[in-house]
Amino acid sequence: MLLLDENITKDQKELLEKWGYHPKQIGVDLKYKGIADENIITFLRSSKNILFVTRDSDFYKNQLCHPAFCIVFLEVDRSECAFFVRKFLSHKKFKSNKQRVGKVIKLTQTIISYWEVNSKELMVIKWMNLI
């Protein structure tokens, strides 16, 4: 499931839908508006195969790696979230859910950096590999 944080704007969710994705959003489709970060993590841990996309840097922490989900922190302009999510999902290293779960990832305009379950090493991929 592609789950968007409530900090992803409605127009970006709609753009993802237009491109054929079926995102759910906190505060709209799931849970309630203003849910605490700790409760989001509890929800993710009790679910399976969720790709959680947020603009909240508090979720970009190695200790949040978990084999049931993937967190993607977008450090891009609010109006470019859908574009970067689509590019990320088409990347050869992250195309399948199996390749994504267990990771906490940061996307910027120039890099993808991420941690994986059972690893303390920060991995970095130049963004130009996506384009």
C-alpha cells in the first residue's frame, strides 16, 4: 500500500492517482487528522508491505527501519512530491515492495540516501541514476 502522510498536498495525491497509483492518505482515507508520529509508527509496525511517504524529517531515522514497511522522507518542494515518488518507484533498486521494505529513505533532488534493517551503514545513490 502507498500511504501518504497528511503533509502531502491533495493535488499531489490526485496526480499520483492520475498516473495509476492508488495512494491512501492519513487524515483522509486512514486514521485521523493530526495523528502523532508514534501512532503512525505503531500502525506501520502492525501492518505489512506499506510504503509510507512523508515530508516530515522526524521519520528519517535509522532506528525506524522495520521489515514490514518502508518510509520515504521527501526533501523536495511540496509541488514536486508526486513526481519524485513516481521516479523513485520506477528505480531499478526500488521497483518492488520486496526491494523497499526494511528501509528508511530520503529523496532529494540530487540523491537517494537510505538505511536498511540490520545495517548501520548509510547508502547513497546519486539521483541522476533515476532520470
